[in-house]
Amino acid sequence: MSSTQRENQKRVSKGSTDVGDTSWRVPTGGLRTTCLPFKSPGHSWQNVASIGSSIGEKSTLYAAKTLAVTTLDLLEDPRRVAAAQADWKAKMKARKYFSFIPEGQSVPKKIR
């Protein structure tokens, strides 16, 4: 493995999101804001307390404003949407999608 590959592996997020299969079908993006104590462990009481505080509220508002302005930019300039789609298609060209969900699987009536 080259040093560049090792460096790129370090940058890959190991977390998961609820985007799931969507990113295999359309371009998607993510947004992170700063609202947690430095180096606090994930899913900890420190994170929960921060998110429920004024810090979390400010972070949520900042994220909402960023998403709103980005949406306006995309609506006002369809070339940006086309560029995102072209970039996504180029990146996905050599990748094959498959779903672990069997074809025809019905939605569960109860999760828990």
C-alpha cells in the first residue's frame, strides 16, 4: 500500500449514517458542525449535554442556515446540480451496487 493510500484511509470516516442505499443512487452530501467537547467519546453524556445546551442549539441553527443557503445556490444554478451528478457518475462508474435486502422484501410492521 502506498503512503498516499494510507493517508487517504486515515481520512475516511468510520461512522455510519441513515443515508444508506440513497448514496448509491444519487449524489449526496454531508455537513458537520462543531458542538461537542474536544475528543469527547461518541454517544457519551458529554456529547448529549453539549447537544442539548446553547452550544448545540447554535450549531443546529448554523447547520440549518448552511443547508438553506446551499439549497438556494443549487436552485438558482442548475449547472451545479449537473456538475454534482456528473462527478457522482464518474466516481460510481467502476463500482457495483447491491442491496442486502432481498428483492420483494416487505417493510417490517414492527421494528421492536
